[in-house]
Amino acid sequence: MHSDEPVRCTAWVRGKVQEVGFRWWTRARALEIGGLTGYTSNLGDGRVQVVAQGARHDCERLLHLLRGPGTPGRVSGVTEIWGATADRYEGFELR
């Protein structure tokens, strides 16, 4: 995969990240970065899943923010996987 090709990053955020505005905050950060499409959703086990597609450096910026001190709630960890883009998304959605 060349560095200029779009990528897909799927991240799982652990901690106190549900019912604190985390998905809304994540969507707002993705829109501020620009060029990212995808979604964020709550999972049944208390984690939040974030799927972002776009330039690798934009996805890395979002991951940096997810791990940073300014998030709502309390993040105890973020795990991500990288791959080629898959589905086509319109904007960045809350699910």
C-alpha cells in the first residue's frame, strides 16, 4: 500500500466512553481534520468502535486525538487495525 493511497483504520476505544458524548466528539474531530469518512458506534461491551477512511496521516491524527487528554469520559486504551478502504461512506456518521 503506497502512502498516498486511502486507508481504513478501525479502532476500538476502551474505558468510560459511552454516555459521555464520546461518539459526537469523535465525529466532530473527524470533520475538523477533514477528508475522513466513516462512522463511530457504541458496542455492547462498553467500547466505542471508530471506522475512519482517508489519507493515512489524517487517520493517524484522529487516533492521536482519541488517545489524548481532551476526550470526553476516560479512555483506558485504543486498539487499531489498518487495511485497504472497503465500504463507501457519505461523511462521518454516528451509529
